[in-house]
Amino acid sequence: VSSSWNVGIINGLSGWTVSVDDVPADTIARRFRYDVALVSTLKDLEEDIMEGLRERGLDDSTCTSGFTVVVKESCDGMGDVSEKHGGGPAVPEKAVRFSFTVMSITVQAEGEEEAVTIFQEQKPNSELSCRPLCLMFVDESDHEMLTAILGPVVAERKAMKESRLILSIGGLLRSFRFYFRGTGYDEKMVREMEGLEASGSTYICTLCDSTRAEASQNMVLHSITRSHEENLERYEIWRTNPFSESADELRDRVKGVSAKPFMETQPTLDALHCDIGNATEFYKIFQDEIGEMYQKNNPPREERRRWRSVLDKQLRKKLKLKPVMRMNGNYARRLMTYEAVKVVCELVPSEERRKALTELMELYLQMKPVWRSTCPARDCPDQLCRYSFNSQRFAELLSTTFKYRYEGKITNYLHKTLAHVP
């Protein structure tokens, strides 16, 4: 790290010649230099580090090297940020924020076998521990622009992976190394960063190579197989087509990797979107059950609309749940409750279907705490132990009772919930 680490906010396009015509370049992005931001974060945590050393009974004068910092990286689009009463420069109406959180700091004292954790972020998902690194006026779907701006960030991060940071903490120079874990991305961003096709693709998963049809046949048994390195190799195959295959064969070989992976992400499941995706599914199942869809063959659109308005009316009357245009987190949380399924069951004619629907929700509510929690082994050990069993029973219900909906298709998040959370 250069000795002049007191650089403030720099132009987010620094490192690139100004090639952006339609938008004034100096408005498009602002960022901190990555190493500087990490130094400043460690300086913020100086007291915590010293206290951690004291609590662990470590002599701080001998602990000068062997510090390891685990950094969680996050990046997400921020929707509509348009000026309500224009007057500023013409910039895209959407923004993207790239940020990081220091998750833990460990130290391996000389001559010791084990590394000792001296700092652990207690609220890793809180906005208070999240440090913005780069803010940009870009639409997250504009791949070229996003990669142009994050290019220098990726380069800095790569340089830091190889090197050590020497920094004065508690009056002594200490040496830190960094591990970057890109886990704060939603599925859309992961697909974009890792060169995968968009989420409507037949390759439905960012964690395994399964196709939609395979995932609906075999709902629970999939292991996590994708990785950044493998995606890079597959992109090379896609680009060079070494076996001179047809487009379809080639695509099957690379399992939907058809762009160059740009930034490494870690395989995770995004709990909020998991909530939302699954609640959307349940909302549709509720509609179908009210209309006894399992007996019908392709009912007309008007009829489906009628089921939907009946469902909305009931939810509004009994649960004070107003219909929403697009499913959001709060609606999802209120819909996925025992109360909601009881209210819906009042509209379901057959006793047998009511039982199945209630069991589906009960299983779901058993499973949910596991992927909502930061540390399931600590927060909900019982549900964690029963997760595999519950997810198998859930899948069995979908493929028998609710077969009309899951014949040959399944949503991305339902697949992840059943196959990858365990």
C-alpha cells in the first residue's frame, strides 16, 4: 500500500481514460481506493483488536504478524434514484452500490498451532457494519458499464490477495492478510458477475449445473458444483469451441456459462429473495387451490383472475393484507404464516387438499429459520437437524399432491431451498 494512504474519495472511473460520452464522467461514480478503505476500517477497529488480544490473554508485543481479516463483499442495484425536480446532469436513473463488511479478524501467534479469533462482527447484516466502497449511477443490467467501473476495484482486490498490509495498531506495526468472500450478491448480480445466463435460463441454478427439468424431477439431491475457476474454464470453451460442436451441444457442455466471469462470488443463498420467491409460489398455489386447479385442464384467464381476486379479498378482510403489485419482503413474511394458510383454507373446498396445504406451510415454517439465520447451528439447532428430512417431505408433497404445478418445472429459489440449504 502506498505510504500516502490518506487519499479521500476518488473519481470512480480513475484508472480509465474518459470514454463515456453521454454522461459527464465526473458524475458517474465515486469510490474509495480499496486498500485505503480497508486501512481506515482496521483503524476504526483498533480498540476492538487490542481488546480481543487482551481477552485472549495474548501478549500484544509478540503478536505482530499472522493477522487474517475476512471481508464480506456485497453489491446490489438501488432501483429508482431519479431526480424528482430535474436540473442536474443527465445520469442514469438507477444506482449500484458496492460495499464490504469486516466479518472477523484472527491471529496465529508464533509457534501456535491454532489461529485465535480476536474480533467477530456481531451484526454482520446490519447497515452499521457495512462500509460503502463505490457508488455509481449505473443500471445493474448494463453489464459493460458495471464492469468498466468495477474493473479497477477488481484489480486492487487481486493485488491485495497476494500481498500483506503492514499497519500500526496499538503502537506496533502488524502484518495483515485479507480473504475476500463475495457473498452479498443477489442471484441476478451473481449471474452477471459469473458470466451465467439470466435467471429465466434452463440452467436454473447459480450453485449447480442442474436444468429446470432435472431440478423438478429430482428436487432434493444436488451438490454445489459451480465455482469461479470452473466458470472461467467453461467460458474459454464457449469462446473457442474446441470440439467444433453445434450451439446447443456447446451450451450444454458449458452449462449456460456464456459470458466472461468478471468477479469471484462465493456460493450462497440470498435469504430475502428466497423469502420473496417462495412466497410468490405459495401465493400462486393458494390461487390454484381455491380454483381446484388439480381437476382442471387449462382454465381460461378470466377464471384465474377470479380466483386471484377472491384470494386478495379474503387476505385483506381477515389479515388486513393489501394486494401488492410485486411481491415484497414484508408481504412475503405476512403471507408465509400459519394464520394465512388457515384463512386460505376457508376457501378450499376439499378437506384433503386443506390438509396438504397446511402441511406444506408447516414444513416451510420449520425450514425457514435455517436459511434466515446468520448462524443456524447456534440459533435453531433442532430445525437444522431436521432440515433434510423436512425438505424431502416437502418435495414429496410437491411432486404428488401439487404435481399439476411442478411437472417438469420448478422455480429457482424453490430448487435452492430444497436442494442447497442442507
